[in-house]
Amino acid sequence: MRRTVLITALVLVVATGCGGNSDSSSGGDDPIKVGQIVSLTGNYSPLGTENQKSVALAVEQINAAGGVNGRKIELSVRDDKSLPDQAVLAFNELKDGSDAIIGSPFSNAALAVVPLVDREEIPYISLTPADEQVNPVHPYVFVVPALSGTYAEAALQYFQAGKLTRVAVAYDTKSSYATAGFKGLQAKASEYGVTLNPIEQFQTTATEFSAVFTHVRSSDAQALMVWGTGAPAVALTKQYAASGLKIPLVLTGSQASKLFLEPAGPAAEGVTIISSIGVVGDALPDGEQKKSIEELSTTFTAKHGYAPPQFAQDGYSGVKLLAAAITQAGSTDRAKVRDALEGLTLTTPNGTYKYSATDHSGLTTEFISVNTVRAGKMEPTTYSQEKLAGLGGK
């Protein structure tokens, strides 16, 4: 009798170990656990709050449609407080209980986390465009926004088309995003026949820019391009409008939002802002790309009362990319999801991504629009209208 009980117990143990899915990460009906590190307080909270709204919206839509491979997504959010050390703490809180992590919009915070991602080997979907995250490639790090270097090249293409050969640059030396953008300009300016001069530096805490304008005024610059995020861009734009300078002021995707346009007010009129195509989706021809943008913008606008800004495009696209990779992998196994991401081609509000083993950014300048602010809204320039017309059906 005792021998029979022992044999029965052994059979049960073996059956438990061998039964069901051989891949334990397939999860059955268990939720897919996704962590999000986001700046909800501090200097970068205007970016982070929009990220969080759109990530939550994408998760809500996916779950309402039945989830991913029949499993719902469970989102856990941690505030990095716009500080790199807090991003590290948030990552350490999330890593063991998450199948993947969506990263901070603050470039310095994201870069602080990358070595931990390398160590833990967990899929990390970054919502900041700093080039250092993927150059060189880190196996588990994938970037959603177009890289700073890609924005820089899009700007140079625009300058070349407009026969602007002398461009002044001001950039935030404390922002990895801004520094990478400046370096991107430096690296390819000569290729596009552009000379950068003068080159001005400021810091994230800067509130006064008269010295920058004085140097630009005494130069032969035909435009001023500014790389920065948050409050400095608003202050600079207002002071620029009062400076008497008549050359174009060119800003980047960090200003592609009502969070810049509203406080800048009339001073932003006529300013050039380079953004994701999703921000100007109404200008696109009908097709898969526009449909993807409307999938976000219609619901987001109804829910929040305004159109999704650049940062919302990023968060929503990030969830879509992760969900598609998990679907393709048929599992939340970290290595399988990573491999699926490396082979993924997907159209999102930000454009059509084509990740590969050597490219973890996935977007090209084709999916960047150069816009002008008119009556408080961004409209594609004639230059970009012609480019966007080619995205029909994509």
C-alpha cells in the first residue's frame, strides 16, 4: 500500500512537471506583465504624463479586443521623478515581476537603465530618442521615437532643400537627447552643404537667452536650430519673438505638443517644428498609415479633449510594437520576444518600423515631418506636404 502511494505521488509530480505548455512563459490565462518607468513628476512630467496616457489607452484597447494571444496585459507604473537614480530604483522594482518594460521619456534616465537591461536581459521599449541606447546595439533595448540623429538628418535635408547653408545651433548640454541631436548635425552637416555657426550651449535650468541671440545676430546664420526639452524652449521662443531676429527658428519633436504651443502662445507663430508624422496625421493621404494614426487620435481626443502630442504617439506605438512581438513570439519568453522584435515590421502612428539585428531604432527620415505653427497648430510645410503625399497606402 505504501509503495502504491509513493508511485502515485511520483506520477503526479511528473505529470505536473510535464503537463500543459512546455514553455512556462506562455502563461496560459495569466496576464502579460508590463512595467512602465515614466516621468510623472519633475522637469519631464509634461512628456511623461502624455506617455502614460497613451500607454494606458493602448493597453485598454488591446485588452478590450481579447488581449495578446488570449492573455490580458497588466500594467505596473513607476515614477522616475525625472531623475536617473529614480529610474534605476524603478527598474529594480519592476524587473523580477515583468515580462517587459517600457522606458522613460527622459534620455538621461533611460541611459542610466540600459546597463541593467543588459544584465537582466529583459525586453526594454524606450520612449526617448537618445542615440546611445542603440548605437552600439544593446540586445534587449529597442527605441520607439526616431533617434536624435535621424531628426538631425531630417533637418539637414530640409535645410538643403531650402538652400540654407549657414545654420546657428543652440543645445542643452545636460540633455542626452539634445547632445545627440547636435552631434548628429555635426556628423552630417558637410554632407548636406551646411555650416554650423555659431554654436551655443545652455543648460536645462536656463531661463535667459539674450547672449545666444546676440551671437546669432552678429553672424551670417540663415536659421537657428534649438535642441532642448521642457521649459527652456518656451522661454527661448518668447524671447526670440521679442529679439528682432528675422531668421527661422527651428525646434524639434520635444516641442511638438500643446504643452509647448499653449505656454509659448503667439510667440510660437511661424516657428518651424520637426515632428513625427503622427502629429500631422490629418495631412496624410488615406491608407494604412493614416488609419493607424486615427486609431490613436480619435479615441485619445475623445478621452482627453485634445489631439495626441508627440509623446502620446510614442507611448501608443511602443505598446503596439511590444504586443506585436509577443504575438509573433507566441510567448513572453524574453529571448523569443527580443528575437521577434528584431524581425518586426509594423505600421504605427509614428510610422512603419523595420527593426533588425543591427537596427533597434527602426524609423527613417521618411516618417518625420517639418511643420510650421499657424494659429496655434502645426501644419506641414510645402516641403513636407510633398513628402507625405508619398505615404499613401503605406
